[in-house]
Amino acid sequence: VLIVASLAPPASAAEPNVWTLESATRRVLELAPERRAAEAGVAAREAELRQAGSWPNPNIELRDDDKLGLEDGRGGSDLTRAGISQPLPLRRLARQRTAAEAALRSTEATRRAQQLQLEQETARVYHALQLAAARFKLAQDRLALATGYPDRAGERARRDPLVRYLTPLEQRRLAVLREEAQQAVLAAQREYENAQTAFRALLGLMPEAPVVAPLATPIAPSALAELERGLEAHPTVVSAQQDVEAARAGIAVAESQRFNDPELGVFRERDYLNNARRDVTAVELTVQIPLWNLNRGPVDKARAEAMRAQANLAAIRRDAQSRLRQSHTELTRLLEQTERMRTKLLEPAREVLDLTRRGFAGGESNILALVDANNTYFDAQARYLEALRDAAQAAAGLRFAAGQSIVAGEVSP
């Protein structure tokens, strides 16, 4: 009893804060460096979008030479040309904006997919801590029950008809049973501490022991057909779709960038005409002639990138549908298994243990029957807890496969 009390978490006057899966997920999303990296990626795409709509800067030209001085004999140098020219992007800016907008939407969808992955990882660590806490509590109950078994012998036990006499073999077997329960407590404590360490590291908590809600049976999932109808809104599918749109827009951008933008310029020149220095105004249009290089390479590359993005979208859709069906089937089967274990295994095993304990105390059952009933019950409890953990993780996997978040509303970056 003293060992159990020393291993149990210390009681406090105030009830400790209990971490739910949603509160733990919110904290992870607020602190995770992966989410900050995804936010930085979105910010980079937004900067690219702003830059995609920017006009190129104009060019200013100033020319100073001694041409006029040589022609009129005055000598010296003068400013003979001043002008400004502006490249005209024409259709290029609109195409660049279209591609940048699609790339931004793809990155935003990738950020949402990253959030779903963080939620799934949080659920894995959270449910592992739930299972470890439940196993530790179960091991303590097992030790307390083993400690309560009668272990008295001798003259007093022989004289007292209410106290069963135990043979040396039965005493040794009960001692082994208690030691097995003690070892189970130590192993469960070690597992519990490791799970606490992983949970604190993920959530950035202080060294105090976190308290989580007990394991519970997940809610039954929606119909598979209903989940499949919303699969097109899954962030990974949306991201791949926007990659396709960006790649298609990239073809148009490559077409518009095959040749240099035409330039329109206005110049003011000073020349020597009719034996006098005169100012001349000129308007100039510069257009590149595609004589030697048609610059088809970037266009062909953009077409290949679009084909690759389309194939990647088809593969992501296929994998998303397969993952959704597998997750739905797994969760459904686990829910059926846990319910059957609860009604067909746990309750009968508990009844058998109670009857065997009373029979052993009254001398009707031997020590082997007691040990078997004890081990059967606690092994069934352990398997039931593992099934609950597996069902909870399957529910998290189904949420990820369906693109659903457990966090209500937006989480501030």
C-alpha cells in the first residue's frame, strides 16, 4: 500500500487543469515551428503576388558629348540627349498575377494540410498519454487487489473458522501474484513518465505532470458516402488543384516572356541643323525581332510542369480516397470490437473474478483458479484500453483523411 501511495500522482487541494484533445491541439498549433514555417511560406507567396503585378521601372538616358562643339567650332561638350523609356508588359502582368494567385491559394491549402498533420501528431501523443495513464491506474488497482487477498496461516488461522488456512504453496503463489502486480506498476509508471515527457515536449509545458481526460469511446463516424462528397475540399487535394492552375497559368506566362517587352521612349535631342543648334523631340518604339531564337524552351518546360501537376493531382485524389475508405473501415471495426469486448469480455471476466475471490476465501476455489481469474480480468482490461486507444487514433486518422479539423475557428499565428 505504501508503494502504491508513493507511485500515485500527488493530490492537490485544487483540481488540476485537464487537457482535452482540442486544448492540446490549440497549444501545439500556436507553438509549433512547422506552422510558423507554413505561415512564412504564405507570406512569401503574398509577396510574389504583389511583385507579379508591378510594372517594370522606366529608364532614363542622358548623353553628353562634344558633337555640337566640333560642328560649330565652339568646342567643349554639351548635353545632347535626354529621354525616358518605359517597357510595356502588355499581357504579361495579368498572366503573372493569375499564376501567382493560384500559387498563393496552393500554399494556403498546404498550410491547412500542415495543420491537419500537426493535429494528427498531437492526437497520437495525447492518446498515448491517455493509455499510459489508464495502464498506470489499472496496474495500481491490480496491486491493491493482490494485496487484499488473504494471506494468513498458523494456529490462529486454524482456530478461526472465518479465516481460511493457506498452505505454503498457496502463500508462495500469492507472493508471486503480488510481485507480478508490483512489476506491472513499475513498468506502467515508466511508460507513463515517458508519455508525459513526450506530451510536455510537444506542448512546451513546464515539468509538472500534465493531466489528460480519460480514454473514451469515439463517436461513430458519418456515412462513407457523405465523407467522400467532401473529399474535393481536402487541403491536399485543393493544394494539388491550385498547383495545376498555377502550372497552366505558367504556360501563358512563359509565352508572354519569350521575347523582351516592347519599350516606348520619349527623347529630347540637341543637334546642329541649318548652321544652328536646334532641339529635336523624338518618340521611339523598340521591339525585339524573333529572328535567331524563338525561345520555345521555357514554354515547353512549362507545359511539362503542367502535365506533371495534373498527374500528381490524379495520384493525390486516388490516395486520398483510398486513405479515407481505409480509415473509415478501421474506425468502424474498432468501435464494434470495443463494444463487443466491453459486453462479452470485461463484464463476464469481472463476474468470474468476483465469484472466484469469494470461492477462494470460502475454500471452494484453489489458488490456480484465483490466479487465472485475476490475470484474465486484468489482461482483458489492458486489451480493452489498447482497443480504446486504437479507436481514438483511428478517429484522428479519419479526421485527417476527411480533411476535418478538431479545432473550432481559426488559431492565431
